[in-house]
Amino acid sequence: MRVTVYTTPACVQCQQTKRMMDKLGISYDAIDLSQHPDELEAFVQQGLTQAPIIVAGDTRWSGFRLDKIKSLANRIFGEHGKEER
């Protein structure tokens, strides 16, 4: 599953999200929304107005959400038969 973390500069919640994903072994691509204003506008139109914005398959959320990050880790590693975290 492809996971993308859309960030903004100097975003504390973005750093927390990436740090937790690193700790749980979730691979992700990070994209700086300040460099992609069209994508930022599309997210705002979808009601996703807080950084970071996480897109994982058909799942999307915004902000630092530890519960969602842990659920994502369980989904990813459960798919491969690894021990759930």
C-alpha cells in the first residue's frame, strides 16, 4: 500500500506523524504542500485543512492522529502476515 504524508514547512504535527510512522516501520513518501499549491487547493476543497494530510490507499485524514497511524500499521503489517503492532 502506498502511503503519502503531505506536509507544510515548520509543521510540528507533520514531524510527529513522520516520527511515529518511522517508529512503527511504515514506509511513506513525504510531499511538501508549499511546493504543490494545486494539491493543497484540492485537499482544502475536500475539507482537509490541517497538516499533515495522510493518504493511504482509500483512507485519508488530516492532523496528527496516533490512533489512525497505529490502525494503518496494523492494516499494513496484517496484510503481510506479520505480527500486528
